[in-house]
Amino acid sequence: MSRFAALGLIVLAGLAAAARADEPDRLDAVLPVRGLCIASPSPKRVDEFARFIELELAPRHVNTLILRVDFNYQYASRPELASADGLSKADAAKLVEVCKKRKIRIIPQVNLLGHQSWSGHVGKLLQVYPEFDETPWVKMPEKYKWPNPDGLYCKSYCPLHPRVHEVVFPVVDEICEAFEADAFHAGLDEVFYIGEAKCERCGGKDRSVLLADEVKRIRDHLAAKNRRLWIWADRLIDGRTTGLGEWEASTNDTHRAVDLIPKDVVLCDWHYVRPDPTTVAFALKGLDVVACPWRKPSVALMQLEDMTKLRERSSRATRKHLLGMVQTVWSGADGFIDEYYGRRPPRRDAKPDESEVACFHALFDAVGKLEAKGESAAATEEGR
């Protein structure tokens, strides 16, 4: 073969690869969202995390990366909330570059409303602005235990404090700009403190209205810049009626907010012990929803089966709200990668076959097997 012929074959191969890269994933028709939710990496491991995206996530058809950044970033808009050891704008750019290359959508997360403390420590926002605290009379214990007399799980900020949004919204804008994001995840899960009777601003007010109004404030701020709000779904589920209790659902009367929030908010419906089929309830209310497992492969596979079957059997109007799956990781990016590559064992409280890594493999191995079904679904959709 001549050098020119060989060169021609190389060029054609390159063009074919580029054409394939521009094609939509065949899985999009059967499972539009195939995501991973994980904490942002430490700055010293950003390059390794970028390689992990390139070599592990993209080949497994992951197309959505919810990156829990919180205050682990060198914020310029609110330097008092910045972390000197957090990600830089240059770090964010590295992750944006690899995700663009592999068609992965980044959705940064900063916990708003709830999760403003953890264990015995107050988070950055309330450290700097203690006046935002919904429950200033609840003091952080030296040694945290649950249950406790104060009902303390995590602190919340008061959604009616007159200055809280002028502080947190610049952070939201900056992190969305850094990651070139068209969506933002605000957390809003496990909000135990809201509308407390002793709060001078929101005591005695309807907690479902307080929650819905906060969702709407955040949503409206994002929508003004063509960004979409994602949140966890647990506060919108009636924990008593469903029997799901106060963790996976609400027992403090916020669940009625499900009928008050804007319909374009995306809900991340997490169930980690049992695959409770609440996603369809949200879809039937006209809300977009993804199902979220954690570390039980059996639960993840049942959630995936439910999601795909519901999409197959539902009307087009309902199916469009059932978006897909998002695997959650709570051990941190660095720890997850170390476990993934066998550098460390699973967390001490996890069984080897029920770890985050085991669940990730089980879920995305099963997702990969849906490719043929994706081709069939795409052909069916074209024929309608």
C-alpha cells in the first residue's frame, strides 16, 4: 500500500470517528439521563479525575455529572466564603474541557437551605453569617449523636432572612459560570429545620409554602440566566402516608410543596434501601424526575428496570418526565477513585458486594446492555 493510500485511510478513519462522536448516543431514546453525582475532587487530583471521566465514565455512557462543590471553591464573588484549598477556576476549566469532549453535562451543586452543618461542625455559610441560622438557640454538640433532644441533624439557613440570597446567589452564579453550566443543583434534601416556632421571621408559617417559595426564588434566579434548577426530591414526599419516614421523605409538613413548585424543576428521587417507585408519582404531576441509587446493586437494578419499563409503557406525555438514572456517591471523589482502582477497601460500614463501586458497576453494566433496546426505541419514536 502506498503512503498516500495509507494516509487516506487514516484520514477516513479519523473522519468516521469524528462523525460517530457527533452522533447522539443510541441510549438517549431509552434512558435520556445517565448520571453520576459525586463530590468535586481535591485540587491535587483534578487531573486524575479528568482522566477518570475520560477513561471510565464516558465509555459507560455517563452523560450527566452532578458535581457537589459546595464551598470547596476559591470564590471571587464572595471571598469570605472561599476555600483556599478549594478548586480554582483553572481546575474547573480542566473538567469542563474533558466533559465537553465526551458530551457530558456538568451540573454543579451547592447545598442551599439545609445541610448547613454536619456532625458537630457548622458549615462555611453559617460560620461567616451566623445571623442566617434558622435555629441559633441550637448549639453544636462536642460529640454529635442521633437522636438528640434538639432534633439536630443539619442546620438550615432561614429562607426569610433579608440578606441570605444576596450572599448565596453570587456563589451560585459564579460556580455555574466556572463550569459553563446550564443547570444547577441546590440540594434542599433532609431539611429538618424549617419554619421553626421560635424563628422571628418564619415561625408559625406553613412549612410547605416556605419550602416552595424558596425553591421558586432559586428557580427564578437561575431561569433569568437560562439555567435550570435540580433538587433532591425527599422533602416533597409524605413520609407518613408512604411509610418512608423522615429521611427519605418529609414528616414536618413540607410535602405539599410538590403541588406549589414550578413544573420545570428536576427532581432527584433517591431511595437507597428499597426501590420505592415514587418517581412515577412525580412524573404524573408533570415534574421531571430521575431515580437515584447509592450502594445496593439490587436496588439500582430494580430502579433501572422500573424506569425503563415505565418509559416503555407510559404515554408520551408521562414518559417525557421520566428522565433516567443518577448513581450517587457519598465517599468523595478521591475516595471513590481509590476504591474503584482497588487502592483501598470499601467503607467499613459497607459489605463488599454492596459498595458504591459495586453499585456503579452493576448499574452501568446494565445500562450498556440497553444499547440494542435504544436502537429499537429510537426507530419506534421515528415511526410515530
